[in-house]
Amino acid sequence: MKRLSLITLMSVLILASCKNDKKEQESETVQEQVEQTTKTSNTQERKKIKVELKAKSDSNVRGNVVFSEEKGIVTMVAVLSGLIPGEHAIHIHEKADCSAPDGTSAGGHWNPTKEQHGKWGDEKGYHKGDIGNFTANEKGQGTITHITNEWCIGCGDPNKDIIGKSIIVHEDPDDFVTQPTGNAGGRVSCGGIIE
């Protein structure tokens, strides 16, 4: 009888040990899958690039623009200083070249789909670079946020990819009518969108 109890006890211990080993293996496999999914989603879902804006046309306008992309949506946040109080236009231009003292080396508005200039979202058409206007306060500081699924960061699509373009801040507001520039005046700040 003691022998049978001993055999039964040993069998129970062996089975319990096997179940624990199996649970540990399953737990390790699940943990590895979670880690792999996290790594993949972090690299695929979130992209970020910061652009420094430098003064042009003898202005004092400087600032930073941060572009971030998550799940196909790009958010742009621009923070500027040194502006004349009032409204100013901000656009994406076709080249990341800010070498000219007046910013003209950046080319015209980024317009890969060959639309007429206009207000963002207008059914009559607008350039992919027609961001719009923002207001500088009495201290010459201004901010603007723009959110869209019509841009991407480094995706390679020539109709969406903002890499290799530039951000230009203009002296005046965009009138959304005058072709092809919106009569926004001189280029007072420029920054290349470069990875």
C-alpha cells in the first residue's frame, strides 16, 4: 500500500512539473510575441522630424516646425518668433534649399497634383503646400497646427511625401485667390524638411 501511494505521489509530481514547464513555455512565447509586436508597431506607426526655420529677407523670423506621423496622419506644429504682429502665410515649397538670402531657392509652392492655388480643403483646388495663415501676437510670436492624411514622412509617394521640401513663412497673409502664390509677400523664414 505504501508502495502504491509513493508511485501515485511521484506520478502527480511529474505531471505537475510537466504542466508548469508547458505554462512557462507558453508564457515565454506570448511574451516574445508581445515584444515583437511592440517593436514592429513602434517603428511602423510613429515618425517624427524637426525643422529649424532660419531668418530670410533681412528679417528676425525664426522658429521650429515638428512633423509627426502616426497611422497615416501627419501633424505639423510650427512655433515662430520675430514676426511683425498680425497675419502671415505659411506654405510648403518644392525644394529643401534655403540658401538664397530671400528664400527663393526653395522654389514655388509644392504642387505635385498641379492644382490651382487656394485655401486648404477648397473644392476648387489647392496646392499640397497651401497650409494657410496664422496670427503673430504683439510680441511677434505665433503658432499653427495642421493635421492631414494628404502628407507622409518618407513614404516615397511623390504626391504625399514632404521629405525634400521646405517650410516658408511669408511676410503677409495668403489671400487664397492670387495665382500661384496667394500674394503672401516676401519669404521671411525658411527651413528644409530633411531626414
